[in-house]
Amino acid sequence: MSNWVRLFSNKISSFDDDFIFIAHSFGCLVALKLVEKVDIKISDVVLVACPKNKIEGCNLESLWKKISDRKKDILTKFVEQDFDWDIIKSKIRNLNFFLLDDDFAIPYEETLPYYKSIFPKASFKTFKNYGHFNRRNNICELPEVLEIIEK
């Protein structure tokens, strides 16, 4: 995570307040960490299929079964981050979560209440039968993101 944050911090630190952050899957955790660390305010953040920052319950269970112990250690260090949620909330004008009711990797029934408890003022949109928003599930476009960008 620290390598990703270092890589992107220099790129986004010069952006203005109209900056819109769109991230998918593990990139959502990177986006949240960047928002926490970089000294800018952000107009909109869209987190698509965002995993929890904890490997517990069913979170990432399908992926967990497929990887080696070494990769489990790497994944755990990447995912299990401490976030200062108050700092993140203070820097984002509009936070949008796009979640999937049938995501094989990120369990809706755990993820939705988890993030709703942290970000009660965020917008939550549930998509039905989209899988994990990827080509494997033939999801190549997401017009709802364009609506946020174009407003």
C-alpha cells in the first residue's frame, strides 16, 4: 500500500478541488488511503466494488481460497489498513459507493452495513447481477459514473 500511495501522491497533489476520484476493487482502498494522506479536498469519490479494510467474515473469501500462503501475507498487509475515517470524511464533498448484490469477492451483506456505519452520509447504489464489475462478467461500461462526472 505504501508504494502505491507514494506513486500516486505526487500525481494528485497538484489537482484542484474539482478532482473526481474513481476506483475499483483494491484500488478503492488505495483511493481512501490517498484521500487520507494527500493535502487536497476532492469533489467526488466513486468507489466501485470496494472491499472492507479487514479480512474477516466472507470478505475476499473466494480470492483467499485461490492464493498461496505467501500471497495471503501480502494481501493481508495490503488490505488491512488503519484509516482515519474523520480525515477522509472532511476531504470528500460527495462519496459514492457502487456495490454489487452478487459480487463473488466482496460480500454485499457485510460490505454495505460496514461502510454505511462509517459513512452514513455517503451515497450507496446497489447493482444487481453485475458480478464484480469486470470484463469477466461482461461489464465494460458504467454509465452511472459518467452521470457523476458530468454533473
